[in-house]
Amino acid sequence: MPNLPLTEWTVKLIMNDNGLKFLKHSPLLKRLLILAAIEKNSQLSQNNLAKEVGLTSSMVNNYIRELSKEGLISVKGNTNRTMSYNLTSQGLKEKMTLLIAYTIETTGLYQYAKLEFARKLQKIYEEGIHTAVLFGAGETAEILYNASKSLNFKIIGIVDNDSSKQGKPFGNMVIQPPEIIAQLKPHGVIIASIARQDEIYKQIHSLTAKGIAIKTISDSVPYKNKKVH
């Protein structure tokens, strides 16, 4: 995810905001989601529109009235079954304005994360680990991979336990099963999963006996004398 455009993936993430810490719903974001949903499907009922953007029906009703009053959408039909919503030319302009503002803010967050990850990788490089395999083919790995491009640090492989991801492209590499790590002969493995880093370490700790260091992004210090139960 090189930035956070308002893709279907991003919308689903924002809608399910129970686990979000930074992209919480704001009035402007709600307007953007509603306008984008209407542009995508003008035949959505208010109930379905509410489900689409993750809001209550009453809240969507309030926004519909507000957007209609501002001339951003046109409403046709007399009942929920016959009603349709369309963006006016002003509504299309408003959606694009909000989308640009959203993209600028989220891209800024991404660039900050990329810079921080580059600093982590540089510290690892200075410890003598110049090549690494990433374990965990998620968004964190994507940022690490992109951050490495500005450094001498080389990501030479990406692995994941999820068989549905294996064989799929990742940058200029292909996601492979963890068993391939030793064959790639990296200086180290970077666990690109904060939630599962201890679990993954237990899985691959035997690699340290082969001289392959194990690192995490939350701590640039390698695992040392860590007991595995």
C-alpha cells in the first residue's frame, strides 16, 4: 500500500474502525465516503448506503439531507424503494476536493512510516546485516521493502505462512514458504509482523544456529538468549 487512496480495501478498513487508532471517522471523511458510494451506485437505498459506509441509517439520512441542501446530490423518487441519488457537478467537485485532501494526509502518514522504517533498516545495516528476508507479507513488509530502496540494504526474499499468499508477486520477488529462508542465505530475517513476532521467532529461532540473525521492526536489537518454550 504505497499510499492510501480511497480504494475498496481502504473503505472496508475505515468502515470497520473498531481497531483503528488514526483513521477514525470524521465528518469530512463521512461526507467523502457517502459521496463516493453514491457515485459508485446511485440506486443504493439509505439502509444499504449506511451498510456500505459503516454508519447508521439515521446518520446517513442526516447527511443526505445536508448534501442535498448544499446542492451536492440530487434525489429522485418518493419512497426508499424508488429513491435514487446522483452527484451533481458540484458534488463531483466536492468529492474530488475531499479525496485530494484525504490522499495528502494519508500519504503524509505513509511517508513518515517509511522514513522511520528506513532508519530501523539503516541501524540493522550498521550492525553488519546487509541482506535480509522479510517474514510476513503484509502492509508492514511493503513499507519495509519500499524503505529499503533508498539504502544499500537488500531485501532478497519474502516469506509467509499463509499458503494463499505463497506464489504471488511482491515487488520484484515472489512470496515463498518459510522453509526457503536458509537456501536464500540472508544475513538476517526481519519479522514484519508486530502482532505475531514472538510466534514467528519460535518458528524460526533455529536459524540463529546457522548464523542468520533474527530482527524485528519494533526493536532493532536482535533476539539474544531468548528462551523458546
